Amino acid sequence: MKLVVTGGAGYIGSVVAAQLLAAGHQVTVLDDLSTGHRDAVPAGAEFVEADIVDSATVLTAEFDAVLHFAAKSLVSESQQRPELYWRTNVGGTLALLDAMRQVGVRRIVFSSTAATYGEPETVPIDETAPNAPTNTYGHSKLAVDRMLAGEALAHGLGAVSLRYFNVAGAHAGFGERHAVETHLIPIALQVASGERDSIAVFGEDWPTPDGTCVRDYIHVADLARAHQLALESCDPGSHRIYNLGNGSGFSVREVIEAARRVTGHPVPAEVGPRRPGDPAVLVASSERIRAELAWEPAHPEIDVMVADAWEFAQSRA
């Protein structure tokens, strides 16, 4: 197939683009490089540096589908600059859908998020859980999910939204690197490499086995594979939502211990008070995508995710 990958110079988009190329597809990456990296575009992909609102300059009737990753994704920034998130995540996606409709491209896989659920009432979280975002980022992604549902109903779009939690690891030389790093594993690895003095642990008195928060982690290669399966399953006039995760979580303390084991370096941790708004446990139920698309995580072990992320970080150093 001939595919457009928006945000394909970012972490997840680059891995998905690499897997699509390896599967024999033609890939055009659309990215404005505001947070992505030119050298993250896989060899063999055509690259167009452009804003998502300018999708109409790229899309033609020759394309078969779009995989949509382009978005602003920092929770704290979304609260400070909500207009940026409405403009990019919602307005940009509307421009993309308009361009797709005009040229007859009728399939899309959307990179959604578990932030649409907010603070869940029960775990593991399945797709029937209430949507109650607690920040503008989550609200903007939920708005796109609803846009896709309307587009499917009114105009025959085949759409799949994939909601995932914490993504980790690296694949085929592509990994995680952000100007502003907020994710636990990269921060732990920065401590191990000496770039930071210590890592902050926000509370050790949570109602969990070791007192620290528990989160679901998924290997980026497993996530990319789910996007391929979703692409193959897009049905005209249908919008489906799938959660993605391992189904069991790892605590903050377990992730830090994994970083120590994998790197062989000390990772000093400083325990502070709880962070307001943090749920004790966030774990996904992936039963729907396992049953309907036969997806299974091939790399569920936290040590494998951390080791792949460490190898990527060392290659960059």
C-alpha cells in the first residue's frame, strides 16, 4: 500500500514507518519537525516537511491510507497553552480529514491515548470505561476520536483509534528522545549515564505492593505491530477503539530497579510527596484487540524494554 505517516519523524511514528517499509509498503512521512527529528525518518521513506494543517498539499488519490501520529503531547503544556493543543491536535486533524475526504482516502489509524479515560474508576481499564479526561491533552485526543466516529458515520471512513499508556524501548535504530523529557524510563537512563543526579519518586505510600505508582508499559515494536494490524482491519463506515498494554503493570520502583540491572550503574532515587492527580494504578485491558485482531505483545518484560532503550541511548551518546 501507499501510506502517509503523519508525525513519522517522532518516536512512535518512526518505528511504525520503519516496520511498514520492512513489510513492503510505500511510505511518505509528513512532519513539521517541531518535536521530531529529520534523522528519525527511516531510509526509503519519502519525507515532506510540512504542518499537519497543510495535509492537502501532500495527499492525493494515489494513497491508500493514513497513520496519524502528529500531535502535541505534553500534559503540563496542554494546561498552560490549551490553544496550541486545540489548534494542532483538533484543528490539524480536521484539516487532515478534509484533505482525505477530498481525494477519496478512506482509511486512517489514529494514535490516541489512555488520557481520554482520566482517573479510572476500575482497573484494568477496558474500552467501555467512561471518558473523563483531566487535562487539555486528553480532551483534544478524545475530540479527535469523536471526529473520526462522525466521519465514519457520515462519509464512510474506516477508522481505528489505538489508546495506549506508557511506550518504551527502541526498534531498528529508532528510539525515544525529547527536548523536554517527562517519561520515567528515559529519565532513569539519564541518571544511569550521569546526565542527571537522581530520579524523583512521587510518593511511596500508595496502595500498591511496594508503595509506588504502577503503570502499564508496552514495547514500541509491539505497539507498531498493532498499528499494522489495525490498518489491515479498517472497515468502511466503522470507527473502532482498542486499548493497548501488557495487561499488568510495573511500579516506579520496579522500573528503577530494572534500569540498575540493565545498565549496571547506580540510579539514585529521591522520594518526595505524592504528585496531585496521579492515580495509584493505571493498567490497560487489551482483551478486545487480542480477540479481534489476534495481537499479542512479544516483548512484555520490563528488562527488555529498558535494555532496548539503553542500547539506543548509548548509540546516540
